[in-house]
Amino acid sequence: MNNANAVHYTRAALQSEQGLKDQLEACREFSAHNGFDVVGEYSDVGSGVSGQPADLQRMIEETSEKGVRYVVVQKFDRLSRDSGSFMLLKNTLKQRGIDLLSVTEGTTDSPEIIILESILDAAAKGAEEH
């Protein structure tokens, strides 16, 4: 994984500025340990916001321009707590050749994520048939 461009994404509730700092520090340590060249850091405040937060949207738009190979988050739920939105974001990144990495949970190729993808895919296909 060494010598690849990465960006960091953090998100925390309004009252949790320390939470953002802790997430960012964890992402920085992870990237340094893996030899990533960090080309951007994005942060949104307000974990309960609806829709896509502004910096998350900006990150997605800018990743291709910066030659990003990895998006690093402390935990996957920082990207989105809604499983459908999470999978859509993950697939958008994947289509651009970008892997999503979690400091605490590993990669999105973990068995748990693969099972979740299968369930969501089956549910989507079932909804299309009706």
C-alpha cells in the first residue's frame, strides 16, 4: 500500500470538536504507518445532518483530480451511518479506483461489509421486481 495518495475524512457531532481532532490524528498515524502521501483532509461537523455533508461531497469530487488511491476514515460510520448511503458512496469511490480504509475496521473487503453488500443488493433487486 506504500507510496499512494490518500485523503482523510472525519465527521463528528456539533459539540465534539475533540472528536474531530482524535479522528484526524488516528487517520494521520494510519497513513504515516502505511507510507501514504496525504493530499487532502476533509471534515464535516454534524453527524446527524441529512443528505451528503459539504466536505464529503467536495472530497468525492476532488479525489479523481488528486490521483487519490485511498480514502481513510477512523470508522466506516464516519462516512455514513445509513447502510444504503454508505454502499452508494463506497461504490462511487470503487468505480473511480479508490479504496475505502478504516483505521479501526480495516478495508471494505471484510466479511461483514461483503455480507451487508449482498443483503442490500438482494433488497434492491427485490424492489425492482415489484
